[in-house]
Amino acid sequence: MNNQQISFSSVSDKMVRVSAAYHSVVSTCKLQGYSILEYLKKFFAEITAGNRDYGKLMPSTIGISANKL
């Protein structure tokens, strides 16, 4: 058994879902031209402040500017 098989077999289903959600957010930010770091900073600041309107917490609606490449 190699290291990859060992690590995947010991990962919980919850962590697999967390990882999938994280990678989805990262991919969305990249595709739409948003800074991942700026998005996550703003997202967690809003969550900490009690904002649970998830429709307004998307990269395109949270109030950050897209990178101009």
C-alpha cells in the first residue's frame, strides 16, 4: 500500500466535503478573476459579523473587485 492510499483511506467523509467545497471556491475565484485571499478575508469577516445571506457572499456579490489581467 502506498502513502496516497493510506492517506485517502484515513480521511473522513466530512473532510472530503470540506476539501471539495474549498477547491470549488478556489476554482470559482480563479475563473472569475477574483483574488482568493481577498475573497476569503471578506467572506470570513462577513460570516463573523453574522451575515448568513449566502447569495450575497459569492465572489461576484461580496464587494471585491475582479483582477484586471
